[in-house]
Amino acid sequence: MVEPAGNDPRVARLESDNEALRREVVDARHSLLVNRDHVVGTEAEIGRLNRDILRMQTELVASRKRIRALQNRKKGLMTRTRDLEAKLKAARTRNQQLREELDRQVAARVPLSRRVVRRLRGRG
Amino acid sequence: MAGQASPLFSIVTPVYQPPVDVLADTIASVRSQEHTDWEWVLVDDASPDPEVRRVIADASADDPRIRLVARDTNGHIVAASNDAVAEASGEFLVFLDHDDLLTPDALAEMARAISGEPEADYLYSDEDKVGEDGELFGRFPKPDWSPERLRGQMYTSHLSVMRTALVREVGGFRQGYDGSQDHDLALRVSERARRVVHVPRVLYHWRAVAGSAAADIGAKPYADDAGRRAVQDQLDRLGIAGTVESGREPGRYVIQRRLDPSLRVSLVIPTIGQSATVFGERRVMVVDTVRSALARTEHEDVEVVVVHDTPTPPEVLDQLREIAGDRLVLVEYTLPFNFSQKVNLGCLHATGDRLVFLNDDVEVISPRWLENLVGPLDEPDVGLTGAKLYFSDGSIQHAGHGYWNKHYHHPFRYWTRDEAGPFGELVVNREMTGVTAACSAMRRDAFLEIGGFPEALPSNFNDVDLCYKVAHLGYRTVWVANCELYHFESQTRDGAVLPWERHFVVRRWGIPDVDRFTPAAVATPMMDPHRLLDARLAEPRATTRRTGSR
């Protein structure tokens, strides 16, 4: 005698197994989908970071150029400062010499009172 | 400036009876080009006034690059344009009407674009209009290459530059399409072009005088029919199932798509089965969503996958069973709220090749909404489509996303249903950077390829991220103007956005800067109606004076 399918415990077990397998397949596909989102997102993030790096590198190159230009300008300004300092030093030395010369000349000159006295004494 | 390797441009101009002073302005605009490698073929289509030929002949005598071709009989614009194309010897054709103006840098900019994109076969620029008093107005900042939009309107228009060999390969302008012969040519050339390039600068001033198409879009009624036929021809050539109809205003076209009857479409609707008051009546939102969705489509193979949270009332599920019958698939969701996960699970239980994401708080308005929404996905490079959504007062809630200036926007929000938008934006289908997930559709293969909705974003920005992923994998996103629904968003959603949600999207895709398809200059006049009212109340006298002076 054949058991009706609806009451057959084997059929019920198979249906239960089938349902469990179906859930398992959906779970697996769900995991795969979430994983795929993660991969696409990570790819995008890497792409975005690479673009950022590229932009930063471009900015870095431009900044380095600017630094080099500023360094050259600084160098030029330092040379000019040194030249000006040397000129200042020379001018100061000359100034000092002139002052000393003037002082000597002033010192060498006979004061007015003595010249008057000398004239009055008939020696001038 | 153009170097030695720059291409020779052949400017082609059919001429018929323009005002002579206007023609002289056009000639002056060409002769003042910064780029010097050009020739200009003017075909006089038997203008009755001999002065027209004399003006061209004088210009030709002054500059050997200018050539006059005189027709004995008037053959109309297609014949005259084809004569000009036949005479051209340049690598690229530049289409200039006999009364319009090129900007001085027009050819130089095109040469620069070609040098940056050697495979460019078709280039177009932004344009504006020039009035009778010489005033410039109506600047049209165009989107990047948008093949779907070109079906809805001749948006590339001026200035168009096409590779000569390709124009000849497709047979030039076609007889019988007068008035829309340029649209027809653009459609046929773009089908074979390796690259179509948008130059985002105004290089062309389109003269708007009384009776011209620039001043009045309906000035040439025969052109509308020719344009409709041109678009229909393209659908037929490409094997796209659909019928083209004239739009609400001349020069705009609406495509009614057809679906393969054997194609299964799965509607995926997440819900918790809540009720709300809409249009003065208490509704179970998801029930009315499903009822209107099934009622307003002729497609039969529709599966309804409802992902319901455990607390969903059983009577709601009973009502759904009653409406959808054996087309209903119920998926119970037992976890804390996560929109992305609910939709993903729904899609994994769905058996259709087309997946439609539908919020449970919408009501379909337009007939054949499903055909029009899903139809564009038959094109393999279309990955995502979206719909036009309204608040319950009929103002626009969603007409596509725009991502610019560090934010994610809803351009054209609060415009009304009867408005066409600044350049027909609201009545033609078009490519967009993104669309809302409240009503959108994907092919199953594309959905799996991009990894579905990001489950790390349970509430906000999951659709933004999805749209970015679609574009990242090279698919187009098409917004469908003739798929209309109400979206009773405020009835069901807390709009609060958390900083980390935005950061998630920015970390993946960067900070939004310039939108390729909705330039901010077009879309920013969107305003909250209350703010608009405030602005109007603040300037009542100015408004009255302007009205009274007319």
C-alpha cells in the first residue's frame, strides 16, 4: 500500500530539507551580494584615494617649484644683503677715516684766541 | 591657439534671404575667429534679394577662405545643407545658420577639445540667444553626452561640430525632415560616433528674432512632426521597442516603451504595513501602492515581492494577497530596520529579470508607468532608471538627483507638475547622475554586479551610493519623465541625516563638485515655496510695475 504524499513523513522531511536548503542558498547569495558591495566600494575608495594622491602630488610638485623659486629668491636677497653689508661696512670705514681726518685737522688748527694773542704780541 | 596639427574646419551655412545687415554680422563673427584654419561654404538657396549674394561675394573677394555656392533653384534647407557638405574639404564640419554668431574663440575651443579627445566624432557646446538689440540671454548650460535626452529634444543643437567623413558615411541630411534635419543628423551620427564630447562653454549666439525657432519653439510646426519621425526612426534602427509621441511643447518628444510580454518584472516593496491619512482618507500605504502599481500597467508578468517587518498586521498581508493573488511573494524581515537589507533580500527572493524598487508610500499616477520605467533597461548600457515623483500637492518631490557643490540635491523640487522646466528638463527623459530609490528599476544582472544596496547605510544615502556604483561600472542612469507617482514621503519617513552616513558616501566617492548632467546653473532656481512667497512679499511693487507695463 502506498502512503499518500501529504502524509508521507519522507516527503515532509524532504520538503523541510528543501526549505532549509533554499534559505541557505538565499543566505549565501545575500553574503555574496554584501561582499560584492564591499568590493565595489573598496575599489571606489581606492580610486578616490588615487585621485586624491594624484591631486596632492600635482599640488606637491607645484609647491616644490614654489619653494625652489622662493629659495632662489631668498638666495638672491641674501647675496644682495651681503653686498649691501659690505658696502655699508666700507662706507662706515670711510666715514670713520674722514672723521679721524677731520679731528686731526681740527686738532692741528691753532685756536682763534691764540692767534689773536700772537698778533697782538707782534709775532703773527 | 591652434598649432600645426590642428584640424581644418569647414563651416557650412545654407543661406536663404537673411536680412543683409544680420548676414554681415554673421560674416564678421566668422572672420574674427582666433583659430585661423577654416574654410566657409555658404550655399545661397536662390535668395530673391540679389544683395544677399553680393554681400557673400564681397566677403569672398576679401577672404579666399570664404566660398559662395549659388543654387539656381530653391531646394530648401536639406538640399542646400547637403550642397555645402559636398563642397567641404575640412576634417570637421561646423554648422552655422545664416543669421547666428560664433564667439571669437568658438573654433579655437573646438580645436582644443579635439586635441584632448582624438576619437571625438561629434562635439557640441553650450549656447545662448542674441536679441534684435544685440543683448545676450537664455544661456543653455548643457549636460554631458546624453543619448536618451537627444531622443527627447534636440539639445545638442548649436554649436555642433561633426567629423566630415562620418556625416558623409551616414548620408548627410535626409530629405523629408526639414525643420528637424539637424536633429535627425545628430541622432544618426551619434549612433556611430566613437566619442561625443560636450564643450561646456557658450560658443554660439542663436539669433532670436520674431518668427525664428530661437524666439518661439513652436514657430515651425512642421519641424515637430519631422523631429518625432526622426526619433522614431532611431528607435526602429536600434531595435528599441517604443512609440514616439509629440510632447507637451513643440520640439519635445515622449517615448512610450513596450515590454516583451515574456519578461518578468519584480516589484520589490519593503514595508511595515503602516497606515496614514492621504487626500483626506485613512489608507494602508502598501496596499494602495500595490493596487495602483498593478492597475496602471498593461504588462502582465509582474511579481510583487513584499518584504515585511514582523510587526506588519496580518490583515495587511491578507489584503495584499487579495490584490496580487499568486503574483505575491512575502518575505518576512525580523531584524532591526535596514532599508538596504530589506530591498536586497527582496531582490534575492525575486524571480524577475527586471527589478523595480518601490517604497510603500507611493501611488502610481501615470498609465504604462512600468513599461516606461523598465523599457530603457533593454539597452545594455542603461543600468538604472528612475521616476518623477510628486508631493501630495502636486509639486515635484523628485526629478532626479544632482550632486554638486559638496551636497546631494533634489533639483527642481517644488516645481509644479505642469511646468516643463528651464530647457525641457522636466518633460523629457534624460541621463542623470542619480535617482531616488523610492521608485527606480534595474536589470537583475546589473544589480548583482554592483552588489545591490549598501547595507552599511540602513536609512539615508543608500540610493546615492547605489547610483554612484551604477556609474562606476559604466552604466547610464536614465530619469523617466513619463513615469509619474505620488510619494507621500513625509507620511512615513524621518528625514534626519547623520554625519557618518554622508561620510560613508564621501569616503567612497569623494566630495561632490560638478554634476555632469544637471549643471547647477540650470537647477539652482529651485526654492522652497514658503521662501519664494517671502521673496515675492518683499518685492510687491516691482512685480506690479512689471505686469502693468505690458
